[in-house]
Amino acid sequence: MHIETLKTFCDLIETGSLSRAAKLNRVTQSAVSQQLRSLEERYGRKLVDRAPRVGARPTEAGKAFYDDLKPLLGRLDDLEQRLRARPGVVAGNVRIATVYSVGLHTLPRVMKKSLALYPSLGLRLEYRRTDQVVEACLRGEVDLGIVALPSRRPQLEVVSLGHDELVLVTAPDHPLAKRRRPSLADLDGLPFIAFDRDIPTRKLSDRLLARAGSSVVHAMELDNIETIKRCVEAGIGVSLLPAPALTAEVRAGTLRARRLSESPIERPIGVLFRSARTREQSQAVRAFLELLTRELAPR
């Protein structure tokens, strides 16, 4: 059995897509199908269910296989990087999972700088919900997880990367867009576009609104900051969002961002990784983590 086949299988489970798994491994979709078929024939078990609308989903056997296989591949990758490491040369891959609001608007400049400093460094970035980022770190599926409002876990270390300020965001013609410093109380009774209830930023905004005695009307609940911004642009409601994620829209005039009278209202950003007691970091991960904290951590 080839290691490439096992890696392709894990990518298929994580992406739920033959085309994306094929692209990640630089093979054709037909090759992915053949590799999956060879695994299923080897073990005499169906590992993946495929349906047109839901994509590729692991069967019970497929999930069990993935759960045990992924950490093994991670340790093998770490071993290869250590064996290939040359003194003074940072090389290897760093697997990062993050949420959209951080990955799209905070990480790009750090990633660009890291690739300029370390040409042999490979960065693999994927977007997940906060709970999935934490789980991926715990399971060793990624080297680093970057989230807003990180929570402490026994097996994980957390390093602060500073704070994002939450601001009121509205459509340009909304009445609150004309106020210089609106308050949370001004949102009482207004249609509000919120994150899904299990997302930490939603929990924070709920606490802030409740403390201000402001009862908003949740017009929509979404899991993606980019979709929330489009809904606010369309005039469906207002929202509380991190200021760094609004730069392009504010510059283009499609959204208005207003600091609140209660400001600064901040949400912490942090990077998560397995503690040294449970996993040794590769040279590549250490170098990127050092750069990440140097560029973003509060001084």
C-alpha cells in the first residue's frame, strides 16, 4: 500500500470532494476513485458513500479508519521533515486550520512574509468552524489552529495574537450609519445578522447585547463572516463584526463601520497547538509560529 493512497483518502474525507482531493494531491479524479477502490478491496469494507448533493461521506468503517490513520500520517510527516532538515535551512510543511474572519483578513501578510523569509517552507491553510479547528489540533490533523476567543484545553497550549475590535456594521443608507458613536442600546428591536449560536463570537455578542438591555431580532444566523457581510450590504440587518474584516468594504463604500460608545469591545485571537508533552514540533512549525507571534502578538 502506498502512503500517497492513504494521504489521498484522508484528504477525501476532510474535503468531502473527489475534485478537491485530486487537486491537493495533483492527480485526476479518476485516480482518486481508483485509490479509494483499492483500499475498499483490500479491507473488504465500504469506506466512503458518495452522493451528488452531499459529496463524499465516510461510512462508519471509513471514519474509524480515518481516525486512526490521520495521526499516523502526521507523525510520519514530522519524521520525514526532521530527517530532511538541514542546519540553518527552514524547510517542510505547516498545516494550519483557522476561521474565515482571521484567515482571510489577518494571516495573509504573515504568510507572505514567511514565504519570503523561508522559500522552502510550505503552508497548507484550511478553513473550519472554531470547534472543528480545536478538534483538528487535538487530533493532530493540523499543526496550528488560529481562532477568535480561544478556550483552554488540557492538551493544548494557547498563545495570544492580540485582539480584534468589534464594531457595528450597517448598510450605507441605514439610519445608524449617520451616527458617529452609536450604542448597543440603539440596536434594540433591530433586525440583526448573527453568527451561528455555537460560534464564540456569537456568544460574545449575545452577552454584550444582553448586558446593554438590547433585544435584537435575529433575522439570519450564519457560520461565515463573508456571507454576513453580504447580507448587511443587502440591507437585511445590522451586525457586530471584527473591524479588520471590513476594510475592503468600507473603502469601497458598500458598508459602514461605526465604533460603539462602549468601545473598545475586543475579541482575543489566539494560536493553538499540541503541548510539547504530547507532540514535538517540527523545525518548520517552530519557525512559522515564531514569526506569527512576532508579527501579531501584543507587545
